[in-house]
Amino acid sequence: MARLSNKLGVDEKGQRTPRSTSVYLPKGGTGEVALCRKCGALYRNKRWCIDETELVKLRGEADTGKVVCPACQRMEDHNPAGVITLSGEYLLRHEDEILNIIKHVEAKSRAKNPLGRIMEIQQERDVMTIGTTEDKLAQKLGREIYKAHKGELHYQWSHDQEFVRVSWSR
């Protein structure tokens, strides 16, 4: 009988499962050190970060690779990893408070992970739609709005892609 998976990340056929299926993350990495030419995010030790002191040092170095980070690529392609839909009469009365929560959560998230960004915010009457570059940021935004304003919150994940739809209403 085949085992489905174990703690080592081996799938049912005995092959190692990939860490990420995102088409925006390079399979072999981007080299030792790279700098996003659009937003200035720094890639080092297999992680993206924003380190102002390192950025100042690296901007003048010729051996630093110039690339486009996964978040900027998603924004270029207009391909969000998360879509949050906020709706209801309550949204219109508390729009400024909700937008402040959204900006605060994004800033806090971006300090830890510069790839988690809000791509766009659109509003039509009592419906606001927000696109994010990471599914986890979309989940976090929905959760924080729900914690502050209650209402009804639903998540819908796409299992074959890293994508989530979050809907909140009140």
C-alpha cells in the first residue's frame, strides 16, 4: 500500500514534492545576490528583503544581478495571487477605517516579506476589490478586517494554483 506523504516531503510515488509551484519563483534561484530593478528589493540567501543599509552598498556594485522580483512580475502581468472582495452598506460608512486597516496590514507584512503587496484597490458603490501579490496577504487582510469589524468572512482556495478569493460583507 502506497503512503500518501511523510514528514520529509515525499509524495506517493517516492519523489520529492516541490517546495513551491509558483511560476514567479525561479526554480534554480537568482544567484548569490540580486536587486530588483523596479522596487529595490534585495535577494540574498534565498530570501527577498528590504535592507536600506545593504541597498545603499549594493546599488553601486557591478556584480549585483539586476532582476525583477516575483511581486513586480505579478504586477506587470496583472495576475493577483489573492483577491479580496469587501461589500455591504457598512463598508460605505466605515470606508476610511477599513482602508487604514488595509494599509497598516500591508505595511506590517511588507516589512517582513517585501513580496506581499497590494496590487490595486478598486471600488464601485458598496463593493471594494483588492488584488494582492501573495495569497497569505489576502488571507491576513480578510482576517484583520473581520477581527475589527465582524461581519461575514469566506475563503475560497484554488488547490492547483497558489490563489485565494476572500469575501467579507456586513
